[in-house]
Amino acid sequence: MLLRMELKWVWFLRIALAAMTVLLVLADACFEHERNALLQLKPFFNHHNKLFDWDEVKGSDCCEWVRIECNTTTRRLIGLSLNYTRYSNDDEGWYLNASLFLPFVELKSLYLPGNAIAGCIENEGLENLTNLKELDLSGNGIESLESYKDYAKKRQQMIHLEELQLDHNLFNNSGFASLKGFSNLKSLSIRSNQLKGSLDMKDLDAFSSLRELYMGGNELKDFVIHKGCCDLKKLEVLDLSGNAFEGMLPNYLGNLISLRELDVSHNHFSGNLTPFSNLTSLRFLSLSRTHFEIPTSFAPFINLPNLKFLSADENKMVMEPSFHSSLPKFQLRFITLSKSITSQQLGFQLLTFLYYQYDLRFVDLSGNKFSGTPPIWLLQNNTKLEYLILKGNAFSGLLSLPLAPNLNVSVVDISDNKLQGQIPSDICSTFPHLMGLFLSKNAIEGDIPPCLSDMKDLSFLDLSNNHLSGNVPEELIMKDSLETLRLSNNNLSGNAIPAIFNTKRLISIYLDGNNFSGEMENIDVSIFEFPTLLWEIDLSNNYFYGKLPKWIGNLSYLRTLALSNNRFEGSIPMEYCNLNVLQYLDLSQNNLSGSIPSCFSPPNLQHVHLHGNRLNGPLSLAFCNSSSLVTLDLSGNNFSGGIPEWIGTLSSLSVLLLNANHLHGRISVQLCQLYSLSILDLSRNMFSGPIPSCLGNLTLPMSKNKILDHIGYWSFLEDESKKIESSKLARDASDYYPVSYMEEWIELTTKSGSLSYGGNILENMTGIDLSCNMLTGQIPPELGNLSQIYSLNLSHNNLIGVIPSSFSKLKQLESLDLSYNNLTGKIPNQLVDLNSLEVFSVAHNNLSGSIPDPKAQFGTFDEKSYEGNPFLCGPMLHKSCSKTDSLSTPSTVSNDEEDSLLDVYVFRVSFLVSYAVMLVTTFVVLYINPYWRRVWFSFVKKCITTCRYSIVGNFLAYYIFRNCV
């Protein structure tokens, strides 16, 4: 008996040991049939080799492959992440065979976003995956989840599905109705689809277990509400942001008593905020960019005890008719009230509400009209406060600091206010862990506090646009933590160049607009280690002199280099050809000479500014391979020759400025291939021949490429989603600062003057300037096809013929200058349709007949627009257009008109003689006296060139006036 029992135990132990062995074997690898199923999936989702380690070798453990999650016990596959594994810009939609996922019987999570999926093959839809708990199909092209007729019945089998993400697809209202039946769904996200107009709330009642609903980024205007519907009392998160909702908040919101997060931002809601008063569970509320009138007492929110995060940017603060003495029941952690529409008197009333807050971490009151002294008491009352953003207000007086140190403050931004006095010397001890200090655009004076160099966490310092003086502490530039230093537009002096070589983490340095000086070339680079991270340098508008420093060519990560408006001379160093990631180059307004190195063609170069130098020679091959080039400004130099044929290969070129050089020959028809071109300036050269008619084929597109792409934004809140428990508010708040402060500006002669264009204005500007050349022939009527043009200047040439009536199609035109040519005929009456025209000149031609109807837009132009045309008539010229006058021709000129013309010619000849005598006298004086010679050349350097042509007989006189800027 005992022996039998022992044998049974032995047998049991053997079975147990065998079972453990099987489990250990299973624990070492995934199931073979699941591994084979994954290999069948691989061809569909490996377009960019994202599944690089899915190995076909037998026995390979698929649980160790990328994008795979297995149950640690059973080793069965439970999670599959195939996001963005099949995508491209031109990838057409395709239909998924979901049966490929059926072998994974324990699959709980399936992620398929960004794969251009248009739907599922009929009868092989995702509804067959009955064990799924999480399904992500966002970023595809799906219109509906239905894949066969009895879809509704099959859909009900997905009883385990709890999270469904359909963001960035093509679901419309009917497609949304196809989602009904997921009875256990707890989270549904259908943001940025094609939901429009009214949405029937009956469709939402089907989701009785729903906890989270995200519907932002659609075009919804309202909900159709039925009696007894809207049973969403379990709903905890509701996102309606970025739609087209109008009018009052729907009353049903007041019934959602379980709501913890509500986002109705970026809509057109208006009216009162009473529905919020019942939402006592509310923790997160975003009302930004709506049209609510928010009372300064915040009365609608004072009874919400759980409210922690409030975003109400770009609304309207209003003073209440009665005084509210009730104290708020909540203690906020995060509040943004930027760009509220307030009056000066409301400032203190609004700030009074914040006196009762003691748990704040983040405060943004930027872009308002709040006045008085900066509310530093916020730092004293809220010892946990980390971010205080007060930029763009009218706070004035001295910058005061809290009495006690605050160890938690990371960012203080009081830029763009009216602060005066000096930066307190104890700012470093008051905020020992400060990461970012922004005090730009104030009236702060004095020196930069030396203690800033010792702040171990300081990474972003912006003291620009103040009245600071003295030197920059070298230790500040060289400190280990500093990434961005912006000291632009102050009165700082000295030479900060040696310190730049010793920077450790500096990414961007802006010292422009100061009094820095020194010779940058005479630096012993052998004793320095070049800063490997530096990618943006702006030293423009200072007094640096000598040759351009060759050592800049060693900055291998340099993207932006601005050295304009200094006193550099000599040639552009060949070493600059090594700047392979350079995107922006500005060496304008110096005294550079020689030619552009032919090797200079960085592959990512977008903006080049070399105007106002003495560069010469023909346009080299320097930019012939720069397909990314957007702006090329070579104006105001001594370039010669013609426009090279390779100019037509610059497919991205939007701004081409070649004016004020010595270029000649015909205008190249290759310019007509620049389909991105929107601004062309060839003025003040010696181009001859006709205007190419193909220029009328240019579309002159408006493009954001003309302004600098700042690549993104730099934020202090990289990990704030954990700190403040709300990544959404961190994203919406004004905590983002541009990666680059560089701005793209160009100068263009239009509206009878030289104007600067930058930012959004440059983005929308279009124009062609061919003035001050020797162009001949007629004006091509095809130029009337330039429907997007704002400025057209063909003045000071030898153009003949009539003014094309096709110009009446230039509806956007604001400036048209055809003066100083040999145009004949009448001014087309159709031009009165140019209602946007602000500047118009046809002066000094041979036009005849009556001027256009002065009662229309042309009534704003004075006699100067028509002078020098003896045969023009009209009330504006105080000359009636009688029958005799209308029949007059240039061969039948009256005696008075002959005398008038003779006086004009005598005056011009006298002027030329006087001008020649003046030039000879000037040259003699300059030759004899070297001091006056230096003064003269300095004067000439500060002047811009305009030109006029005059015909005396068959002789073309080309004389230049130089007018100081």
C-alpha cells in the first residue's frame, strides 16, 4: 500500500516536472504559429524597414521583436504597434485584411495609425477581433468601420473594446453613426474628421459606458437634443475644442455631473457661463479663444471645489454690476488669462481675484493691458509657483523681488512692459534655480549682474531691447548651462568673440544692435575648442572690422550666420564652403569685395543676403545647385555680365533681388521657369532688349517659404505633463518660445519709395521692378495676366507703344510706375477698375488724350503723375480736352507748347553741363585732398542709388543721384 502511494507520488512529480519543462520552454520563446503570422504581416507594414528585426530564422523569439508585446507568463502576443510603418506622401489608400490578425487570440491592443488605410476588405473587418481592448486607427483615410451587411451584429461581439481612436480620418456624420453598438466603450476619440453641422445626440446615447469623448477639430455647430436623451452622466472627459459651435452653451452640459475635464476652446460660444456652476467634479476647464464674457470675480467658477486647471485665453473680461464678496472654493494650480480684452481700469480688479490663491504653479497673464507694478506678491503667496509670465502688459516702475528666496521658480517673463531701473543684484539669490529670465522690451539700464554667470540652471536669458551698457561678463557666455543668450539692441560694448570659443552648451547667441567692436580674424584658433552645439550667430549692426573670420567655417552645425552692417572687408572665405547645414546667411552692408566662391552651395541654404557690398565679377556657379534657395539678394554690388541660364533651376526661389549692379544683356527667359517667384527686382542695371512676354506666365504665389522657418518652438515645459497633470494646458499656454529669433526682411522700391518687408507682410508681397535699365520695345500685354501682383515698376527705360489695356485685370495692383519712357497713345480708361491702386505715374512720356475719370480711383492722383506729357488733358491738369485739343498731334504743337518744350530741353542741357563741371571739380578736389576723399567715400557708402534717363536728341544720358538714407 505504501509502495503504491510512493509510486503515485513519483508519477505525479514526473508529470509536474514535464509540465514545468514545457512552461520553461514556452517562456523562452513566442508561439511558432504567431511568429509565422507576424512574418505574413511584415510585407504589408515594412515600407520603411521599421520592422527590421522581424527575423525569418526558425526559433527566433518574436516577443523580443520591435513593436511587439507578449504576455510574460503565456508568451502569447497581446500588443502590436504598427503605427506609421506604411506611409508616404503619395501613398494611396488601401484596404486591410484584418483576418491576418486572427492568429493572435490574446491580442488586446492594436495600433495602426498613419498607414493610409482606407478601410477593410469585405467580410474581413476588424470587428472579427473580438478580444481587443484598445484599437488605434488614427491618421488614416477611413470613412466607416462597416465591412459587410451584418456589421451591426458582428460589432456587438466586440464586447471587450474599451478604447477606440479614430482621429484624423474621414468620418462624417453618417460614418459616426456606424460606431453605435460598442456597448462597453469607455474612451472614443474622433478628432479632426469631417463631422459637420448638427450631430444627433441619439448617436451618443448608444455609448452608455463612455467615460471619455474627444470630438475636437471638426466643424460641428450644434447638437440635436431629444427629450430624455443625453444619458452621459458617467462621462468624465469631454473635448469639443476647435469646432464651429455658436451661441449659448447647451444646457445639457450642466447634467454631466461626473465631468472632470472639459475643453470647449476654439469655438464661437458666447453668453453666460451658468452651466459650469453645477460641474462640481470639474478639475480641468479650457475656454480659450471663445467669445465668453468672463466676470472679473470669476463668480461662475467659485463653487467648483476641485478646479485646478483653468485656461481662458483670448476672451473678454468684464466688470460685474454688483460686488461679489464670496471667496473661491478652489485652489488653482494652473491659470492662463493671456490676451484678454480689458481696459486699464480692470487690471487691479482682475488681479484681486488671485490674492486668494496659494497653490499656483503656473500663471500666464500675458498680452493684456494690466498696469501698475508687477504683481510680485504672486510669488510671495504661492511658494510653489514655478512659471510667472507677465509679458506684453503695461507694468511699470522698478523690478522688485520677493522678500524670501523662492526655490521653485523656473521661469520669469516680464518682457514687453515698461520696467525701469537696473536688474536687482540679488535676483540670483532670490531665484537660485531659475531656468529662463525674460526682461526684453523694457527700459532697463545699467550693467548685466555678474551673478547671472553663477546660476547653474540658467539656460535661456533674454535682456534684449533695453538700455543696458558696459561689457558682457565672459563667464556668462561660457557658463555650462546657457543655451540661448539674447542681448540684442542695447548699448553694450567690448569684444565678446574670445568668450564664444569657450561656450559649452550655447546654441544661439544674439549680440546684434550694440557697440561691440574688434577684429574677429586675429584669433588664435589653435588654443580654443570650437563650440560643437552653436548653430545660430547674430553679430549684425555692430562695429566689427577687418576680414571675415575663417574660423566660422569650422562651426559644422551652424545654421544661421548674420554679420550685416559691420565694417568687414576683403573676400568671402573659401572655408565657408564647409558650412553644410547653413540655412540663413546675411553679410550685407559691409565692404566685401571679390567674387562669391564657386564652391559655396550648402544643400539646405534658403536665404542669402549679400546686398550693399562691393562684390564683383559675373554671377558665379555658387548657387547653381541650391534648389532649396528661397531668397537671393545680391543687390547693390558690382556684379557684371548677364543672368546665368542655371537661374531657372532654382525651383524654390521666391525672392530675387539683383538691382543696382552692372548686369547687362537681355533679361533671361529662364526667369519664366521660376514658378515660385513672387518678387523680382532687376532695376538699376543695364539690361537691354524687350521685356520677355513669358513673365506674364508667372503666378507670383504668396508663400510662407519667404519668411524664416523657425523649425519649431522651444519650451521649458518638456516634462510639465507630470508636474501639472495636464499636457493639454501645457500645450495651449504661452510657455512656448521660438527656437530662432531671426527674421527675414527685404527692401523693395515701390509706392515711390524704398520700403522694408518682413513677416506676414513679406509673405503676401508680390512685385516686379525692371526700372532704370535700357529696355526697348513694347510692354507685353501678357503682363496683364499677373493677377496677384501688388507692385509693377517699368519706369526709366526706352519702352514704346501704348499702355496695354490688359493692365485693367491687375485687381490687386497698388503701385504702377511707367514714367520716363517713350509711351504713346491714350491712357486706357479701363484702368479705372484698379480700385486698389495707390500710386500711379506715367510722367515724362508722349501720351495724349484725356486722363482717366478723376471721379474714380484716379481722382486721388495729382499732376505729378502725368507731368511731362504735353498732349494729355483733363481737369486734373487744368487743361480742357476740346475738340481741337483731341485732334492735336505732336506735329501740330502750339507756340506756347513749343516754347515749353524748348525750355525743358534747354534746362536739361544746362543741367548736364553744370553736372559735368561739378563732377570734374569734385574729382580734382578728391584727387588732391586724401582727407576729403575718405569723407566722400564714407558718404557714398551710406547712400542709395536712384536713376533717371533723359533723351536729348538721339543721345541717352544716364546720370545718378545719391540720396542719403
